[in-house]
Amino acid sequence: MATPEEKLNVAFTKLDTNKNDKLTLDEIKSSLTKHGATFDAAQVDAAFKALDKDGDGALNKAEFAALKDEPYRSQFLPLFEVLNK
């Protein structure tokens, strides 16, 4: 069974539609919608803002990997499961 880190790595690769090793909020929301995920946009917005530590408007792999930790893990890791199918 894949570890949370492995699952997030797969999710990052699938979400990074322009393959620039950064995820914009639009990429995340568009990809989740495309894969049939149901999510609260306000919660995703808030998490994105909190995880974007360098404030560049995108999540790099290290910032995205923080989803494996609480308070995000229980709320968002299941959301990205849809990308691991």
C-alpha cells in the first residue's frame, strides 16, 4: 500500500498540468473537478494560502507535501485519493 508521501507525489504529478513543478490554485481545483472530486472551494482556498509559504501564488513539491501533516492530512489527503486511481 502506498504511503501518504507516495500518494501525494502521484497527486502532485497529475495536478501539475503544465509540468512546471508548481501547482496553482486553478490547476488544483480544475484537476480535482475533472477527476470527479467533491470539495469545499473555500477550504481548498484557505489551505492553499496557508501552504504557500513563500507567497508566490503556487505550491512547490515541498509545500504540497505538507498535506501529509495535520491539520491538513485528515481533511485533504482523502480528497486527493481520487487522483491515485
